[in-house]
Amino acid sequence: MNTLNVQLFDLTTLLFGGASGTYIAAMYGKKETLARIGTWICIAAAIVSTAALGVRWVESYKMGIGRIPVTNLYESLVFFAWSVNLFYLFVEWKYKNRSFGAFVIPIAFATMLFAPQCCSPSRTRAASSRWSPRSSRTGSMPT
């Protein structure tokens, strides 16, 4: 069962993919309309990913942990993609140039694709380790 924050992060990934495609199409087709659509998709991705980070933070408080969601590799990669997107939107606004989107937003998209594949909770070292708590205390090899 996926929690709300996982669903929001999945939606963010789809939005980054859509924005990457529209920015690349705008660059090759020289269509300002597509670039504007890419900007709006990036704004939507910023809103959704901010909500996802907020939900994850609130869920950590409900579990009794109460920490900002950047303490493991998965959360750090998601935070990196969120930061790249916000930084890009700021640069686009400041310099009024959308052509960078074809190069920057695919980085955020690739990061969001990579994060759950490498370091989701089901793929962590402890979950897949053959070492049992008993064998690690006694120093013996698992069978």
C-alpha cells in the first residue's frame, strides 16, 4: 500500500517527465508555447513535491521520529530534485529564458526515476541482508 507521500512523489516524477518532454520539444521545434507549458508543468511539480515533502515530514512526526525528510539517500535525492526545480524556476523567472529547461529538468526527472530504484525502504541493506541480529552479535556467519 502506497502512502500519500509516495503517490505525490510518483506524480512529481510524471510531471518532471512531462516537463522534460515539453522543454525538449520546445527547444527542437522552436515553439514558445511548448516552453510555456513546460514552465506551468514545472510549477505544478514544485507544488506537488512541496506537498509531498510536507506530508512526509508530518508522517515522521506521527511515527514519533519528527525530523526533516532529508536523512536518507532516497529523501536526499527527492530533496535534490525539488531544489533543482525551484532553482530552475527562479533562474527562468529572473533571466526570462526557458531554453535551460531542456537541460535542467531532465536532471530532476532522472533523479526522481533513480531514487526509488536504488534506495526505497524495500531495497535497503537491512531489509535485504542475510545477517540476522543473532549472528551479528555472536560474530558467526549466517547459514
